[in-house]
Amino acid sequence: MRLTEEQEELRSAVRAVLGRHPGGAAWRPLTGQIGVAGLAVPEEYGGAGYGAREVHVVMEELGRELSPVPYLGSAVLVVRALLASGDAAACARLLPELASGTAVGALAWAERGSWDPSAVRAEATRGSGGSWRITGAKEHVLDGAEAGVLLVAARSGAGVSLFEVPVDGAGVDRGAAVTMDSTRAQARVVLTEAEGRLVGAEGEGERVLAHVLDLACAALAAEQVGAAARCLEITLAYAGERVQFDRPIGSFQAVKHRLADAYVLVESARSAALGAAFAAAEDDPELTRRAAAAKSACSEAFSAVAGEMIQLHGGIGITWEHDAHRYFKRAHGAARLFGPPAWHRARLAADLGLPVA
């Protein structure tokens, strides 16, 4: 599994923009100059018509910098949900602005800490004139407080369905959530008889969300690999500079062993993430297995390497001024996002027909 020369050039371009524009200021040049928001959007809707491998490259670079731009929530979750819905009218109406980055989308899905599509309990009832009324509370909505496009998963008589809900409509209450990882904006969205428009066929939401979950896990795994690799780079540099007993600490055998173990974790996670990205790009029937395995492996690898970063930096690693705590917090938050590693191992076991403890 190797990326093409063109994909490596995309990596270089994204890294250069992130180097010049820190924080959220990178969103405009990323979308305007490189077109990252539209990479996975078909050309007919104003995108570039690429796929999961290009998303993997972008996510890995965003992970390296812990970038707070709304790429994962908008360009992955919402774009993929719209495309998977098969609703041509909704795609034509919403995707062009999402692809250009002029609009940011949010997918309100998780409830009570669960990302299982079958666990959706928000209610959708038919209103007048073909409209719907949505009632329920959604958690962990990426960029939900500021998004201009809001898709909501709710359960109607036919099952789970997707609805487009006006962000400024009556009965919509969006509030930014206080999270451990301040670099990933999340919100809680409470809907009380909010008006919504059906996206796709009624009752098809569970199928759509199951597919989006796989793609989201593949994308997040790439981000985790990028962040873990950056943790290792920073720690290697520090081990060569920090002197104890008149020697760089990186020359001590015990430190070498720990750095070598971290390297193995990063590279193993990279293989798992690439496997999921290639499966997504090729519509491989094993996508669910590969995505679940990648999410589990990359979550645990990132958490372990971020922890080693703090340990090997010593006292400075726990100071507010050093970046170590930011990576550690991202590792913790990313491990829970879209479900914890244990849940994905259970998904993998179920897909393989193995008993689940």
C-alpha cells in the first residue's frame, strides 16, 4: 500500500499551508488554495472527485498539527452522509458550498455517548406540507455550534432517517461543549419540535450512518497516526538535546528501547490506517473490518505514544507551555470519538462471526 506521487504532493501542499497559517486561520487557504473541502466531492457538485486516499493524506497532516479546522465534521461526515443518502436534490443543493468551504456542515448523530446507528432515539414525526418535526438531544456534534448546514439522525416509523434542519430555526438549541481537547470543537444540539426536511429515503438512515461510521473511523485513524508520528518526532529531538550525566538521554539503552517501541506502534498504526483508507477508496467489502481494526489500533497507539512523550520529557512534559499535554488530550478525545477501541473490537469480532465477550 503506497501513496502516489500526486498524493505525496498534496501532503506537501497541506503541510506548507498549515506551517504558514496556524490554528483556524488555515481553513480559508486550505479550501481556497488547495480545495481540501471538496476532495471527496464528485465533480458534478463542484468537487475534485477524489476519494479516501486523499482524505487520509489531509487528515494525517491535520493530526500532526492538531489543527482545529472543521474538516472531519464537514468534509468527511456531512459530505459522505449526503452522498451515501443518494438524494440527488440534497446533494445539488448543499454540496457545492460544502466543497468550496464557504459552508461548514455538522452531522448530529451520537446520543448518550453512543455512536451505534441503531441507538438513535431522537424522534421524527410528520408535519404538514411534507415537513417533519424533530425532537431529541445530540452530543459530540463536531463543529455543531458554528456550522451552517445541520444534518440530524432521528427515528421515524420506518426507522432511522436523516433530516436537514435549519440551524437558526425554531426549536434548535446549539451550545458549545467544554471538552478536554480544546482543539476539537464539539457541541450539544437539543431539538424541540424543530422543522426538518427528509434527506434520502425514509428508514435508510441506519444504513447511511453505518457506512459513514466506517469512513469516519478510517479518516480519524489517519489523523491519529499523524499526531502519534509528530509526538515521536518531538520526543526524538528532545532525547538528542536533553543531557543527563554528561550524555544525551537518547544514548541510554532504556530510553532507546522505549523510543523503538513507540516507533513500532506508529508504523503498525500507519499500516492499519492505510489499509482502511485503501479499502474505503476501493469500496472493499471488508471496509467495516478494516475500519474497526484501524480505529482500535490507532487509538491505542496514539494514546501510548502521547503518554511516552510526556514521560520522556520529564517535568517539562506536564507544563502548560509545552505541546505534550495538547497531544495527550487529543489522544484521549480521539480514542472516544466514534466509539472506544473496545467497541470497535466487538464490531470486528461480530463481523468475523466470533463470539463477543
